[in-house]
Amino acid sequence: MAGQEEFDEGTPEAKGVADRRQLLRLGGLGVAAVVTIRPAIAQAATSVLTCQVPVPDAGRSGSYIAADGSVVPTGTAGAFPGSPTPLKGEDVKAALGGRSFPGTDPAKSQAWTNYIRRLQRGQSGFTCYASLQMPR
């Protein structure tokens, strides 16, 4: 054909054209992946901060939290009542960084933080706590 070069498929020139086409296709796919992943990361970061941790979990609601974070019977000396509502992820993250939970004194806040640090897989609030520990 006029104006177009024809290459024998075995020649280095033909191989170079094919390699460039493959790279262009891969580059296009990479851009689509970046465009798709960035909003997902932003959404995940937002949902992490809006997750909740009940202190203590519903099965032990009404129990107190000792200074070391263990759940103890109501009225135990030196222990604190649990949170009346689940704690917000953003408040948990701040408390893990050394701040107190809003509306609590430092000792109660530390007890609640210790409770959260003791959460294990399968307990209510563990997934939220674990997601807050993920590096960003």
C-alpha cells in the first residue's frame, strides 16, 4: 500500500512496532486502574474514620472497664463505666495517639483505650480498630 511500510513479521522492525503497541495498551490500562483506585482509597479512608467501637461490646454492656482495659463487674473500685454509645473511629484514632475521648477525664479515656487495644478478632469493634492501625 502507498505510504505504509510493510514489515515481515519476523523482522526486528515489525517486532518493535508490536512491542510499542503492547506498551501503549498497557499504559492505557494503568491509567484506568489509577483513576479507579484513587476514589476507592478515599472512600475507604472516610469509612475507617466513621466506623464504631462499642466499649464494652453489647454482650457485656453495663459492665465497667478497669484501668488495664479488662471488663469487670459494675461498681468495681477503680473501674469506669463503659461508653453509653459506640466510640467513633476518628475519636478512637485520636485516643490511640494520646488524646482523651471527648467528654471524658484522662483516666477513663486511658481505660477505654486499653480496652480497645485488647480487642481480638471476632469481638465487636475489632475490625474498626484493626483498620485504624493500617498505615496510610
